[in-house]
Amino acid sequence: MCSSDLAYMVFSGLLGFFITSLIILALMMVKLKVKIWKSVAIAVFLTVFVNFMFAKLLRVPLPPGLFRL
């Protein structure tokens, strides 16, 4: 198991899907030598897209964490 997987499992319940996904995606892309501004932009887009697909279209509950949307 990768450390990012473990971090996601630990923090998604506390911080929620949005914050945890943004942080982990951005950090993984920075580790892969993607520019910081580009990694943050991609992380924001992917997080919003995945949330829309799972929570709105497929009605799969995602961990709300700090944001009870």
C-alpha cells in the first residue's frame, strides 16, 4: 500500500473528500515534478469532477469531513 493511500484513508474521514483529495493529488503531482500552479489547478478540476460524477450522478456518498455540503 502506498503512503498516499494510507494518508487518504486516515484523513478523509476527518477532513473530508474535498480537502483530502486536493492535498494528496497536488502533492503527488509535485512529487512527479509537475509545476505547483499546474498541479493545484489539475487537482481542483479532478476533485470537482470526481465529486460531481460520484456524489451527484451516481449518488455515492463521499466523506463530508469539515464541509457538510
